[in-house]
Amino acid sequence: MYWKKTRIKFLALIFSTGMLVLGKVILFPNPVKPKVNTFVFPEEVPLAKWQLSVSSPIESLTKENPNLVAEKHYRYVKNDLPLDIQMRYLQNLYNADIGAYIKQDFAVTSPPVMRQQKGVGYYGVGVDRQKAYLSSCINPRGNSTFTHPQFRENRYFQDISFNRIMPILQGQEVLLDKRCLWVHLSIPLRNSSPEAAYQLLEQVWFSWYRWWQPRFPKP
């Protein structure tokens, strides 16, 4: 029964996609390629019970990434505990695998554990060099994702909708919106257990996600 319902939805999705592409070719044979606007992260993002201490650019290898639009490092403090949040706005992603990104950009060797929160989405947690971290991708539509298949499913089932038909046909938006706000949070373990650190990071992440999701950059 589940496969039958999924199959029907998938076939309807393929049909809708085909009709969109056909209509675009017929009505707009020479479309202008959509342009992703520049984006500047705010200097301060409110975070309850935490005090902002640093807001600065990120010095990392991601500056060589052609998909990188903007990035920002925030540091908050609560009871002398520092919390680092690194934000990266990425576009045109063909592989939105957050596990691979943290391995590449942060040289993390221990594999993360994926978790899910209803109303938020998927994220990964782990410990590396005495720091607990949490990493995830905020999507333009749909919940957050951690693996590429999750990101791809969001694109197919969230991006293709009737209220986006005209912007897509007019070349104002792309059919599949492959953008991501990659969020990476970390705190030192100190005398805390990994699970206690994860719970603290999760509290921050859920609040951070709810602030950012409705403020996802416009295309």
C-alpha cells in the first residue's frame, strides 16, 4: 500500500516536471539564466540566554568553493562556555552531503551520528578533538537535511509546486532550488559527557533553525 501511494506521487511528479519543462520551452525558448543574488549575513542573530562575543568572516578553504556565496562565524558565550556557529550559504549543489563537507572543511575523522527532530529535520552530531559538534543544511523549502538523498527528495517534493510555475517559466527561479544554508555548531566538551553536549547543541540548533528557515535568502 505504501509503495503504491509513493509510486502514484512519483508518477505525478514526473508528469508535472515534464509539463513544466515543455511549457517553458514553448513559451520561453530563450530564457535568461536565473541569477543568485549576493547575500550578506547579519552581524548579529538573536539567541536566547547566549551573549554574542564574535561576529566575523570565516578563514577557511571554502573560499575556493565556486558554490560558496557567503559565510559568517558567530561566537556566543553562556556561563563562560563558548559556542561557535559557522554559517555558509551555498548554491548549485550537486552533492549536498553534510558528512562529506565536515570531513573536508573541518578534518573531522570520527563519523557523525544522524538524528531527526520533528518539525526541524535531519542533522548530525559527533565529537572531534574534544569538541562536540552539530551540523546540518537548512533547505529553501522543506525540513533540514544531512544526506544528499534527503536534500534531493526535498527538491523533488518541495520545489515543484503550482505556486512556482510562473516564476519558473519566466526564468526568475530554477525548477530545482539547489541552495543550502550549511550550519555547523560546536562547543568544547570540558567536563561534560558527549550526550549532555549534544543536548545543549540541539537546544541551540532548534532555536537557530526556527529563526533562519523563514529568513532563507531570496533567489
